[in-house]
Amino acid sequence: MSINGVNNSNPLLNGLTAAAQEIFDVSRWRAEARLPDAIKVAIDSATDATDPDPAGVSGVGVIITGSVAMVGAARTLFGRDPQ
């Protein structure tokens, strides 16, 4: 598991970064400047499974959460209406 954040000028990210680094190994936390970059890093990390399922089921995924604006921006990146 890795945790990726987006530095979107939200002061809460600094606190989240510090908390995540206390809980998780520092090598598993990354903050990206742009949402598309954070999503790409998360997808790459999730698909780098070291023990793939022979049936082709990876059991990995990416969860995008945050403010309504952040989730709307992510939906737009995937070609969906922000709603």
C-alpha cells in the first residue's frame, strides 16, 4: 500500500503528510503537485504487484477521495461529468 497526496495549496496537506509519515514508512508517501501526476503515481504503484494472481485478478485499486472539488476534478480527468 502506498499513499499519494496532491499539494493543492491546502494547508491540511502538511498535517496529513506528517501524520502519514509517522504511521507509514516514508518511502510509501508521496505528494505530487498536480492531480493527474498523483493519479498516475497511484496507478503505477497499484499495478506494480509483486505477486500477481495467475487468474489475472490483481486485487488492487486506487481510491480517490478528498474535497468535492478534488473528486470532481478526478471525475473530469476520467471523462466523467464532475456532478
